[in-house]
Amino acid sequence: MSNTISRQKFLQYTAAAGAAALLSSLESLAFETPQKKLRVALIGCGSVSNRYIPHLQSSSLIELVSLCDIKHDRAVNQNKQYNVNAKTYPNIDAMLAGVPFDMMVTTTDMQVHGALNKKALLAGKHVWSEKPMANTYAEGKALYDLAKSKKLRIWGAPAVVNSPQFEYMSKAIQEGKLGKLASAHGQYGHTGPTWSAFFYEKLGGSMPDLGVYNMATLTGLLGPAKSVMAMLSIVKPERTVDDKGKIKVEAEDNAHILMEHPNNVLSHVMCGFNFFDPHGHEAGNQTLHSIQIYGDAGNMRLIGYDWETNGVIMDTSWDKPPQLVATDKGTYVWQEGATVVGEAMMKGIEPRINAEHALHVLEVIEAARKSQETGSRIKLKSKFPWPIVK
């Protein structure tokens, strides 16, 4: 992802069902033998690992014990660069047979996430996966069910629901500050990654790489999508990338997705690898908004990106200027997900981010592809505990 960086199912919670599910969930977090640190293995030592490794190292409750990459020299180099003092492995089988660990963090090419995550779960490991956690909803749901059957946990990026800005926006909606909600919009794009071909290969594309953030934010704020319509295209049929040279683009690099939420609210996401933006992956000085929420009594706009937030513009007055609020991002960074869920397991608490939400976003992506293929509106079946912020 960037220099500073889904998931579905369960019945919608009633108060009683939610409490029961939470108790069950907390029980599954507990370790039979008390330990001082969660032992973590990271697989995939490419660009994203440059963010994950230091963040995992920053936690007093986590010990990074293994690094793995099919290009073994990358694991060796990251081990040395960040003074990890971990064991390094050339493949997941060797890593699973190596030093013991409790949770695997998956930061490989997205096309192999599902297969790797399944191997880890079968071996009795918890999993935090970069997005997406699988390539289809069915595959992701099978992983979720497998984890439950083995009393394990699996989570998937992104961690956008953790930001103080998401919390502020969710509470503003629940408190009725915008009146009756109607519409929302999300956008995120740049001119496309050059470091790897997998972004443009089958099951890659701008939706699981970029649109996934806005989908997670909008469904998290507005509720699970009930149906999806989409138009996808390939603007540049050929790309030149560092690892394979000139390649044919097989996955969408331009996408517009419409989602229907509860209470007749509609939202729209646009994402792509053809969006000129001088900020690129850097959002520190970004002043434009990436998320907009509209009601009949006001609107609010998220400044920066939902994975790197800079504040919220609230506009609820006919005669007073909009206000910039919620500018403090606290400790939130996009790469915090694995650390947050790892620490939650050690503390025996339930993190805000959950696998059902990530699965739902995965179904949205799959539905968008089906909508493009068929020209029809696709109904969704998955839900997640909502509202996320209580």
C-alpha cells in the first residue's frame, strides 16, 4: 500500500445475541498457558513490511519471532535492517515447522492470501491478513468458519474503523447531527503501483487495493450494504512494472461502485490507478476530503484519507462557516491492525475491528465484479455487528 497504510458474516446482533457472541469471542482470545508476549510470524517481506515490522516491534506485548519470504534474501535483509533477531524462512511450510509462534501476519501478494491464511489456521495459528483476507467471499467465509471451529481468530485489513475520525463521524451520525441521512461518497486513487505486477493481474485491481478502504469506512458508518451495482474498466491495457517489465492488465484499474445501505441510504465509491494526485501515497499535508456524508441537516467530510486521517469538516449551519473538528489522530496509523489485535488477545479484550466486517467488504468487491459482468444489481447476504462504535 502506501508510505504511511476485508470480511463478513454473522446474524446482525440483537443486544442479547451480541453479548453472547462477545463472551464467546473473548473466551477464544484467552491462552491456555499465560505468556508475557504474543509470538508473531510475518510472511511477505516486501514494501508493506517496512511499516508492519517497526510497528509490531513497538509493542511490549508482541515478539516478532519469524520472517518469511519466497525471495528469502528479502526476509534476511529485513531481519538485519530492523534488528529483529528473528528466524528467517523461504516458504510457509518451513516457517510453520520452525520456531513456535501464535499469530501469522500476512503481507504477501494478495492473490495468495487465502491459501496462506488457510495453512496457518490448519496449523493452529491466529491470523492477521492484509487485504483481502481471501480472493472470494466463499473462500473468506470458509476461513472464518475454520478459525471458529478451531477456536482461533482471523482478522483482515484495513483498520480504518480504529481512527478517532471514524469514531467521531459514527457518533455524529448516531446522535443525529446530520439529520436524516441520504447519500455518501468515497474516493481514493493514484497513478498505480510500479513495484509489482500482482496489482494488475487477475484478482488484483484497484478495488481490493484502494477501494477497500472506502468500502470499509462507508459500510462501517452507514451499515452493511444490501445490494451493489458497479461499472469497472481497464483504462490502460498495458503497464510497465519493476518485477516483470511490460505486462497485460487483467484486473480493473478504474471502478465506480454504488451501495445500498439500511434506511434507503446510498453511497458511491470511485477508485483507480489512473488518478493524478500530487500527494500520491502521502497524506500528511492532504487537505482535500476523501469521504463525504450527507443528511438533510448537515454534511461532514473526512480530510485526508481514511487510512491516514487529518480531521473532519462539519457543516451543520445555514449561516455559520463549516468547522474543522477531530484533528487529533492519536496513535492511529494504517499499519496498526496486527499490533492492535495482537495486544487485544494478550489483554483478553475484543478489538473494534472484526472479521465479519472484512468479509462483508470482500463480498462487496465480488458483487461489483458480478455487476459489471451481468449489468445487474447484485444483492448481498452478509452482515456484521453494527454500529461498530457503541
